[in-house]
Amino acid sequence: MSDDVTPHRPLSTMSALSSRLGMGEPKFRTAAAYYSHDIITSYSTTFTVPPAPTGKKDDAMLYLWPGLQTGAGWGVVQPVLGYGYSSNGWMLHTTAISNRFDNIEIKQGRQVNNILPGTVLTGTVTLTDKDPISDRYTYKVAFEGYPDDTSVSVVWPFAADEVMQAVEAWKFTSDDLYPPEPLLRMHSIKLVTESGVVDKIPWTTDEPERVKIVDGSGSNGTVDLYYRNI
């Protein structure tokens, strides 16, 4: 699939469940890029846990994440920082979602609660094994420095070919449900394929009023995701 194709809207844990639960659709701020030139072997992003939102709505949900997904729509793997409005706290978990012939399968690593604002996190996705003959690609999702039981692995029949950065908001009715800072900076973005570190990531977005590609480098890139319009 060529890189000039408009990327898919991101999948997510809640997106996978929303149709079953009647939850509606989320609000996204996303940057995405197809990279089908070569097999992606690793993808990492660093970001800082924001201050807590000042608003409160018990059924609202906020997820901040980088991730990989397949242009074939098979699934998404994502290290996720989430905010619980009922518990007034940040939490992290890793998620792997597979859409196996419309049968949604979700795997998650152990959740870690009470992640303090100002904590620096690095989320990673790594191709740990591949068997193209048998159509098996194994990905591991993790946060650097956290125990192995917080990570998760998944086997797909397709190689991931889409990289993403996302702010994902559910059941938001006011801007104070976002963190008080203007934006989430995703930085130190690194994309590696079997041929080596990617020179430039071909980012696209359909929300230029909320997404700014500061540096498209594949070795030390930066993407700003604005909670409110720029």
C-alpha cells in the first residue's frame, strides 16, 4: 500500500467495544503514516504525563498513545496512558487488539495505577518474531522500565504498516475534561525497519487545527497533539 493513501482512523480498546456497548464515537487528535516500504521492526515514543484535568465526568475516558496498526484493518498495538475521572488518576497499560474476521480480540498487560504528572514515559512496539511463509508476525508492546507483566504480545497474519500518535477522548462534553496544558508533545519518535532507521516519517493528519508535525524525522521526531484548537 502506498504512503499517499489516507490512513485509517485509529482503532482502540474502546473503539473495539463501543459498538457492543452503545458508547458512540470518540474524539481523536491523530497523526498517522503508512510505511509499507519495508517491515517495521520497532517504534518508540517518549511523552510526559500531563497535569490532571480540572473537570470531572465519571463516564468520560481519555487515552494518550502512540501505536502501530495494519492498513488491512487487522488490529492495533498501543502503549496507553489513560485518565480515570472517577478515580482522579493517571494509569498505564499496554493493549493489543485483533479484528479476526469481525471477532474482536483484546489482550492487555497488567495496569499500573497512580502514575504521577511529570513522569516521563517511553512506549515501545517491537517485532519480536516473524514467519512470512506462515503469515505470522509477533509484536510486543511495552513501557520502558516497567515490569514485563505490564507488557503484552500478539501474533498477526499481517505486518503492521501504519504508525500513529493519538489523543482519544470518550464522552467529552467540555474542554476542562482535557489536561489544562495546551498540548501533548510526543517526542524522541523513532521508527526502525529491517533496513535501518527511517529517515523521514510521511505523517498526515485530517485535523491540522489540532495536530502539528514539529519534526518528521524517523530517528528523533516530534508531533504535537493539541487538546484544543491551535
